Amino acid sequence: MHFIELDGVALRFELSGTGERTLVLVHEMGGSLESWDEVVPHVASLRRVLRYDTRGAGMSQKVRGELSFAAMAADIAALLDALRISGRVALAGVAVGGAIALQFAGQYPERASAVIVGSPATGIAAARRPAALERVARIEALGMASVVEDSMLNGYPPELRGDGKRFEQFQARWLGNDPSSYATIWRMLANADMQETLSKIRCPALVIGGSLDRVRPPAIAQELAKTIPGARYLEVRTGHYMAVQTPGLIANCIDEYLTSIGA
């Protein structure tokens, strides 16, 4: 693992694999680059794989105040520049990480060769916003443990807890989040409006819905796919934290799609 400071923001990252092409992996809200631990071995044999802790998450610099998806996408661009990775890159992201990947593809169309997103969290419906902001306030006041039970029930359903150790490690890592940074990212999501950005995406795109995802059910992912020009939609048996829950399945989805489009 490595650390780098870019435009006043310190990020932790890892670059692995070999090849001329690069795949950027963006983790979910509350996650870290470890969310991709079991995916990387499947996808790094023919390409370089860059994964990192987004600002406010993992061991990257914590955040306060306002944050935007545009700033999150700019972090990827700055990281690619610092590592001298030129040309187009493919991106894969889960939940908020999926939205960051989509933002990058729309914000830097000349730099994205493909984008693959699982249950992308690109905003919160107006009717759900008050409850979401109330949840954010609870997290800031009482910490991550105050919402862990329902977060795991909806995002990591019992049907996917056959590997008990994997679930326990994920939950423990999730509890280690900085509550204020997590709340800042939540508010970014609550205030987001990505419709214009999504319409600007020109690279091939795959949207994956999880049939067991109770946070963003597959119907939501399918509807979002319709707003991205030319996007494909695929539903698989997984949950919201799909890179952790079903890493082999998600790795296959990524690899097969990139192979099919030559990206």
C-alpha cells in the first residue's frame, strides 16, 4: 500500500497487475480498498489494477464540510496523473463508488474506456431525503454502531452470510469508519443530482443489479441504466456490498464485459 498527497488531499492506494490497460476500482460508502481484496486476483492477470481509499474513507484523509462527486472524480484524475497512467482507463465501482466511477466517465469522457457499476448510488429520492439526513445526524451523534444492525441487514442480507468470517471482518471494518467523514459522504449523496452527468457518458457501460440488494433494489439499478446512453443492464444474485459478498461473481462480470468490448 502507498500514500500520496494530491492537491492537499492525502490518499492511500495500491497499483498491482501488469499490462498496458488499467482498471480503476472504486469502493462503496463505508468501504475501503480492501473491499476489492478478493476481486483483484481475478482481474489483474492481464491489466494493471488501481484501487484506492476515497477521500474520507479507509486510511485516506478524512473530510468535513461539503463534498461533491465532481471532487471525488477529480481525485481519480489526479491520482492517474501522479502515477503517469495516460490514455483511457476502465472503471468499476460499487454503490457510491459506482456513482464516482460514472461521474469520472461523464466528467472526463476522453479518459474513460468503459465503466461497470454495481447498484450505483447516484442520489436519494426527495421523499427519502429527510429520513436519510436524520440517519446522518444519528451517526454523527452516536457513532457507526448506532446504525450497524439495519445497515448490515439491508446491505449484507442473511442469505449471503454463508462465509461467517468474511461477514464479521466486513462488519468490523465498517464499524471502524470515521462517523463525521461517513456523514459528509452521506450528505454528498443526499444533495447529488447526476442526471446531466449520466447523459454525457459516451463510453460502454454496464450496470449490475443485485437481486438481494435491499438498499438499492435491482429495479432502481435497471431504471438508472436507461439514463446512460447505450448502457447494458445485468442482474445477478448478490447484495449491496457485492464486491465483498460475491467477489468471484463480480470479477467475472467485470472481466467478461471488458473482454466483450475490447477494453
